[in-house]
Amino acid sequence: MTTPAFDGTLTRDWMHRFADSVYATEAELTALDQRVGDGDFGTNLTAGVRAAGHLLDAGGAEAGPSETLGCMATAFLDEIGGTSGPLFGLLFQALSRSASGNGLTSDGLAEGVEQGLAAIRRVGDAAPGDKTLVDALTPAAAALRGASGGTPPDRALSLAADAAWQGVHDTAGLSARMGRASYLGERVTGIPDPGAVGVALLFASAAGPVHTLAPYLPGGG
Amino acid sequence: MARYFENSADGLVPDALSGFARAHADLVEYDPVDGYVTARHTAPGRRVGLLSGGGSGHEPMHAGYVGAGMLDAACPGRVFASPHNRQIYRASLAAARSDGVLHIVKNYTGDRINFGIAAERLADHGITCKRVLVDDDLASDSEEIAAGRRGTGGTVLVEKILGGAADAGLGIEELTELGTAVVSRCRTLAVASAAHHAPSTGERAFDLPAGELEYGVGIHGERADRTRPQESVRALVEDMAGALLDELRPGTDEPVVALVNGLGSVTSLELYGIFGELGQVLDARGIRPARHLVGDYVTALDMRGFSLTLLVAGPAVLDFYDAPVHTPALRW
């Protein structure tokens, strides 16, 4: 029996839905980041998916899942300013590596997200509890690892999305240690971290685009 | 108000780099698309590419130290801003040699993150990449500063020593170890009597009353934690050198390298006077500076200030320091 896997087309569909989610929620992401950060996260994420869209189009319909995720990595690493955008690039870079070979399986997703999380933690020196995207990525990685084996990738991604949204909720209760939010002390408590929201959007978009953040955020965001 | 001679604030850095590459075309090459400078000549025995970078505004650092015997490449960011990971990644690909590429990074959050992202990309590409973190600033040595000591004037000495060591054929592990050891015995302290002018507005970054100075400034126009009356340069240098020596505690037989560095708009008259005072402090303590540099090596735009750096040179370090160097800003 073959292990269920995303081929190039399914991977691209997921990435296009992620782009749709980012476009739809850009204003909400910006509003969140204006309260806890530099206010540029929505713009940076949008610039990332836009640059990636051009690369995906140029890659053509034959590109496999690894090439598709490689395009995402290049776009987010090369074209985006700030810090969080390029960190998403490292996640895509690790996913691209784990998708080479037999397509993107749930094992590959678990492996890629774990490797991406490790790279992001090495670079950003952030640990769980610091109110960063690590707080959504860590539970998502655990959910993917728990789902691996023969689980279809879309089912695994749905579990990862649930775990990531829970992580987003948890960031609302934290004060920040990293980035500009760290200077704001208790004033950012109650507000979820925009980078963590971006991670949840990525996993949630596998099932379909997210049109608004309101239902997912504590206190209506 | 002191307007910069510039076409635009955004053009200041790329315009300068184009002119720099034209002026030193025999030594360096500038890639204006990816924003980095590479050396035209390197020793054949060098196995590791040396790369540094950081915000602009510190000239001649870093591009001025690209060339034979020192850096293989440098990536300048915008003024006082980290270079983008793309610049660092592409420059690293150009500079990497058989045993990889060594990043010499000053300890600032933005630099650490962007060099770190580039290092992850290099690893994914199968290229060995290590880091030497420079954190020599004594003024930011405090339990309360989670980010740790800043990287400042000592960077030029570290880059020179690692350049000599790379030319001697050391591998990447040995260079990383050497660089880390050199940094651990190198400390800098800086003061300023006036802030730099911002390129965008022409205004001073902060105002100081006449007769006062900031004790413990960094190289980005950030204020120090102490303001104190400007006294005689003798008393000031005695204090600064005393603090550095108390921290470094060189043994009587250990050679010391001294750097008297202008931060942008202090005159040579003053810098040599400062060096003279430093010499007297060291004489009085029975320490002889084995080597020294006096001049503008690591600046903060046109800040009116200077830094003192002392480096206690362990075994072989002085030989690496003395090895030939031919770059736009350093040559012997």
C-alpha cells in the first residue's frame, strides 16, 4: 500500500489557499501587529505570498512538492524584510527538503516542521513561552508527529491547525521576551502573537482559505 | 543641523560603495545587485572564506577591510541596520572556500538573526558555516542587559588576526576557536562629547550640554548609561584604561595590542594625545603595548568621540596580527 502523499498539484493548491488566507486577513494581522510589534507583519507576509505566487507560476504545473515548497522558501527568504517573514522561509526550506522523494507525506510533514522549528529556534534564540511563532509551531509539530504513519496529509494538517490555534490562544496569556513586543511588558498581555497566527493560517489553509481571524482569536481578537 | 553631501538618504550607502569599488578596483569588487564587496586577491593556502558585515556608518569597517590577508567579503546594510540575509547568503556563496565560510558577527540582535538565517541556508546547501561573535564592549557588560555586550572597535583587530590565521591555512574549527578566544581577551570602552548627525534629517541623534560627555557609548548613537563632566583627557584615559585593564588583567609577559579609535569627527591631534596618555598608563603599570593602531577604524558616522580597545594577545596571535595585509583601509 502506498503512503498517502501530496503531489505537486495538491501542495500548490495548499500554498495558493495560504496566499488567499493572508490576503483576506492582512488588515487584521496588521492591526494585531500594531498593538504588539512594528506593525509590518501583515505587509511582510503579504509580500511573501505575492513573491511566492510569481515563483510558483514560473515553476509551471510539473513542479513537484519539493520544488513548490522550495519556491516558497526562496520567496520568503530573499524578498521579505523584517525578521518573521524570513523565518517562515526557513520552515518552507525544511519542508522542501523533507518532501523530496516520495511527495509530501504526513511523516515528511512531521520531519519538515520539526527541522524548520529547530532552525527557527537556533536563529531566533526563542523558546516556547516567549510569545513568538515558536508557540504555534511547537504544538503543531507535536500534532504532526502524533499523526504520522499512514495518516493522510490533509488529516495531519487539520490536527496541526487545531494545535497551532491553541498555541495562538496561549500566546495571548504571555508577555514577550523577544522583539519589539518585549519593551511593552504587560501591555501586550491578552493580545496573541501575529507570527503565531501566521503559522496557524498556514496549517489551517490546507482545508480551505481562512477569511477572517475573528472566530479563532480570544476575545474576538 | 548639518546636511550630508548626498543625493538622497537612501542613496548614501550604494553610492558610496560604487565609489569605493572604483577607488580600490585593484583590491575589491562590488556586486550592486546583491549588495556585497569581495576581495580580488586571497592567499592560495586559505581554506576558509572570512565574511563580515553589519550596518553602514562605521566606515572604513567592514568593506575597507576586504582584501588580501583579511576579509574575503563584506555585506554592508543600510546605515546602522543589519544586512538582509540574502546579501549574507549570496556573499557567503561567493566567499566560501574548501573548508567553508566563517562569519564574523558583532553582537546585535538583528545581525545575529540575519547571519543565522544565512547560515541555515548555507547548511541546507551543504556549505560549512561557523560564527565568531564579537562582543567586546565593556560598557554593556551587565547582568541586566539580556542581549549581552555589544560588538564594537575590537572587531577590526579580530578580523585582522583571523585573516592572518586563515592565510596560515587554519581550518574552520581552529579559526572559530581562535576567534572566540581572541574576543574573550579583547575589551573596548567609548566616550562621546557630541552625537552623530542623522543622514535623513541632518539633526544630532541627541544633545549634550557643553562640558559634559557620555561615558560608555556604542557605535550607533545610542546614549550611554552615564553622563559626566568632561575633565582633562589624562584623567579620562586613566579611568577608561583602568577599567579595561581591571577586566582583562594581562600578565606581565603577555603582549597587549592597543587601538585608539576615532568615532568619526575627533581630530588626529586629539587621538595622538589620547594615545600618549594611554602609553603613560600602560608604562606605569609595567605593560608595554606590543602593537598599536591610532586613527578612525570603526566609526559611528560623525560622532565626536573615541574608543580605546585593548587586546591581550595569546600565543601565535601576534604572528597572525603581524602577517601581511593589503586592504583599502589597512596595509602592512
